Amino acid sequence: MGQKINPTGFRMAVTEPWRSRWFARKGEFADLLKQDHRIREFVKKEYGYAGISKVEIERGGKRITVILHCARAGLLIGRQGVKVDQLQRALEGIVREPVELKIREIKRPELEAQLVAESIGEQLIKRAAFRRTIKKAVETTMSAGAQGIKVMISGRLGGADMARTEVQRQGRIPLQSLRARVSYGLHEARTTYGIIGIKVWIYMGMISDEEKDDIGRGLIKPKRQDRRRFPAGNV
């Protein structure tokens, strides 16, 4: 099963927290789900340059909290917080309710699979050699402290007439272990030859029993790994 399903969805509510956290009465669920989708699409389209890996949405009463995990927080905040205010007003226009915006900076973007996939896609659009690009991404992630990484790209690689798949991996990726802390990212690079799909898996160690139980009950989010067991900089 671990090979046939989205690794994040496979671990949802077990070792991964929900990306949207709210309760809806009968008849409201569809509208709130559409709002969440519009929020995520708008943020990724207009502010994708800030390196946003994921968007979390919380609802309580008449207030919505949007949490942005980004690698370049300075670009998103802007001078004196001007861009944050603009983004907050834009989100309030989408949902028609007060929005509280929180920004959490990602200290190690090399360990975020979504950001790694988007970085590879940007280089492929600039016509960089795909094998060299993948190899560099793998080496950078492993040197940052990951225990394993797998990169798969599919499409007309290098402008070939027939689409094919290229895979590179290093270390181990235990996809069927629910306790495995696996970061998964998917990105589509729109090149002159067509769309190239990019998938990235990054393994960063196992989660303890106590932490697994707390995450399943929604009490805490995944913690950093024990620095005595893993190299400095692991998440």
C-alpha cells in the first residue's frame, strides 16, 4: 500500500497533522472545502516565489487562521509588513470573514520535499541537464541531514520524442512504515517540450511511540529529531 498512495495522505492523523482543522455542520462542508482550495491556489499562484511548502487552515467561531510555511519569509513579509497586510486583505476578500495570518519560516528548505521538487522544476524550465540537476538535489538533501531521498521525474526529458522516467535515490525510503517521517512533494514543470512531473520523497527518521500518540490525538505537531541520534539540522 505504501507504494500506491500519497505518502502524506497515508499517514494523515497517524503521524501527520491535518492541513485543514475545522468542524462544519451539514450543508456547510462543501463551501468551506472550496474556500480552503481557493485560499491555497491563490497563495501558491501569487506568492509562490517565497518558497511556500504548505498552507494550514484553522477555523474557530467567526475567525480563520491561515498558517504559511515558507522558506523565504522576508520576501513574503515585505518592508514593514506591507505585503502581509495585502495578503491578509486578499484572503479576507476570498472568505468574507476576518483572517489571522501566521508565517512560519522553514529553517532547512533542503529537507522539504515540496520545495526540492519546485527547485528541480525551475532548473528544468531553464533547460538545465536533468541528470545533473537531480544529482545535485540529492547530494544537497543528504548533506543537510536526511537519511534517504528518492527523486522521480517523468516526461519528455531533454526534449526526447518519447516520454520516459528517470529515478535517482540515495539512502533508504521506508514507505510502508507509518512511523517513518517521510516528506513528499509533487510538482509539474511546464517546459517548452511539455509538462514534466517531479516527485520527491525525503526520509528523516522514525517517530517515537509517545509522539505518534500525541499527533494522532491532535495534541502536538511533529517534533524535531533527537540531535543525539541524528546530525544537527534534522527536522
